[in-house]
Amino acid sequence: MALAVDGPTAEEVYSSLIVAQPDLFYPAMQALTLVGYALLERVSSLLFHFSWGYLCILAACAARKRYLMLALPMGLVDFFVPFAGTLGTLAFEVLIFLIGLGCLGSVLVIAKRARQV
């Protein structure tokens, strides 16, 4: 509400915000790009968590430690975060998404084989 009224308070709040959170004032296309990156990151996280969780449940139900050993590296995906600056945000998010798709695909193949046995 403070920015809706013109005056010294509004100018002070605006000055503080533009310094502390400049991304709040990005143009629409630049903001949508950031939203797209965030959405891709959340979908990738969902892929990893689903794959990891499904393998853990499968390991418990089938009493197979092998499935648990396959699930453990999927939980270490956050290890790649320091490399995000090196690759760039788009390349990094796409790479993590593709790895997540690979994990999901491998889990579906493992689950199909487990049902056949």
C-alpha cells in the first residue's frame, strides 16, 4: 500500500526495494523467463523425488537392497548445484531435467522387471 501513494515514504520504500530486490521490477518477459526456470527446476525435483521414493518403497516391499542402492545416488542431485554458475542457468536446468527423466525411465524399467519376477 505504501507504493500506491506518492510521497517520501513511497520513494523510500521503492529505493529500498530496488536495491534489495531488483528482480521485483523486471520487465514481464524477463520475469517470465525466471518463472520458467523455476518451473523447470520444480518439475525436475518432482521427477527425482518420485523416482527415489518409488525405488525406496520397491526396496522395502520386495526386500531387495539393490533397489535402495540404486535410489541413493538420486538423492544426491543437489550436489550439482555449485556447478550451475559454470554452465549457466538454462543449460544447468535442462541438464538436471534430462537426468531426472533418465532416472524416471530407469525406475519404470526396474519396476516393470520387478513385476515380472
